[in-house]
Amino acid sequence: MAANTQVLLDHRPTDKVSPACFRIVETPIPAPGPGEVLVRHTFLSLDPYMRGRLSDAKSYAKPQEVGEVMGGGTVGIVEASNNPRFKAGDAVVGMGGWQRYSLSDGGTLRVVEAKAIPIQAYLGPAGMPGVTAWYGLNKIIAPEKNETVLVSAATGAVGSVAGQLAKLAGARAVGIAGGPEKCAYAVRELGYAACVDHKSLRFPEDLKDALFNGVDGLFENVGGEPFQQALRRLNDFSRIAVCGLIASYEGAPTALPDMRLFLVRRIKMEGFIVSDHMDLWPQAINELIGHIAAKRLIWRETIREGLENAPQALVDLLHGENFGKMLIRVN
């Protein structure tokens, strides 16, 4: 009988995350009890927020428990069900964690259509990253036609959707990404008007040239030096949606400049966590699926094979080694 491979958090990192922080175990496949559903996962989502959960510091999410299966978004197929809302063969998205099989009471599971779009898209552009981009762009930045929207981590799972939605709204989208290959993809495939390589020695000068009309909306995923340079280009009445600060998760904290900048330029800055806005998810997902079906929205994935490679893949994600959405194909 096949076993249930699970990846547990063995201990919390004292500095940077490494694969040694995790432990892989084999356990029996669980049987669903009354009202429960057994799901066989096909893909696991890896996301930057996971770094924060590895710490026991107070945050918006409960810390990951040591010795327990690492949490994470999953898509898969219902193997067996004692819940009338689900039947064997249903494609579902949920929070099954870093394991081959999971049991659920159905409360966090959602049946999805896996024929029109690939099932793993519900972990990317039609899932949490896509909704994050949709909310930050539409509800915080709310770009007007011909305004300039700057997106950091422009080719990542969130940034790539944010940039395309900005363009669909009639704004001029400018991206920041790491390396010439990612910047070329941002312009050629995603439709950014320009993309600036933050690894370039000319990064400040190149960013200034790309932002010849300044910045009206900043979709911030990175923090660090890209954020500091972007602040210098903000226009009056600009809006900043702070989605993530991945440069600071294992590096120096991102500091604010002299707050006089925010007063003089009347800047609005808002941090947000997309799970605070679950009431808007159905609207956002419907719109995103519509864009995908009409081929107005494209995406790219980095897929690693096997749960045993999830720890290293998370490390690589935190260091920008992914191109687009980082996924684990669960074998």
C-alpha cells in the first residue's frame, strides 16, 4: 500500500532557512471519518509568506508548529469522501500542506473546474497570488488611464498578474525584476512598457529613465533597495500597496525615509493581507478566470518534482531562483 509522504518542520531557523530545518517522514494513508474527505495532492504551492510562519514571532498568521506537517496551498483530486459536498474524482483546492494525502472536513476545500484551465492555475493566477494582485491593484492603487504603475518582483506569481491587470486598466506598467532574462520576459510576454534589472550596477539610473513620468501607483513585493529607489520617483497623490517584503525576510529590515515625503506628496501607503478580504475572492477569481480564458492573462511556472525537494525549493524561492509561480509536483 502506498504511503503518505509528509514534510515536517524539524526546528525553526536561527538565521537563514535551509533544507535541514525540515524532516521527511512516511506515514500510513489516512482513512476519512464521518464528514471527512481524503485528497490526493497533485501540486503544492510555495510562497514567500511561508518564511514568516517559520518564526514564532507574533504576526498576522499563526506560526508553523514544530514537528507538524508544513502548511501550504494544494490542489488535488478527491480519493474518498464521507462529505455530501464532495465526491470521488472532484478536483479541489485547499490548504492540504506539504504531504501527498490530506484529510479535510471540507471547510477549507473548494471544488474547481480543471478542464478549462490547468489545475495548478488555482494556486497561481486563479488563486491566492492572483487575488492578491487583483486586490492590491484594484482596491488600493486603483489606477486611472495613462497613470504609471510600478511593480516590483514583476515576473513573480503576484507581480506578473498585477502588471497585466494594470495594463488592462489602461495604465503604463513598469516592472522591476532580477536579471535580463526576467526583464525581457516582462516586456515581451507580459506587456510591461519597461522593466528594470535591480541587479544592474545602473539600477537607479535605469529606473529613473523608465519612470520619466514618475510613479502614481507602486505595487510593492520586495522592499530593500528597489523600494528605496521607487520612493524617490513617487508623484503627488501616489498610492502604495505593500504586499510583501521578500528582500527583508532573510536580510536587513526595510526602513522608511523621512516621513516628510509622505506629507508633502500626500502619499497613501497600505499594507494588506489578502485573507482579510475573503468576501471579495469569488468576484476576483471569476474576473481572473475570465481574463485567462480570453488569453488576456498569461503566467509562467517553475515546477520542481517531488515533495522531498520542497525544502530546497523554498530556499530557492526566497533567493529569487524561481521564474514565475513556484510549484512542487507531488509524485
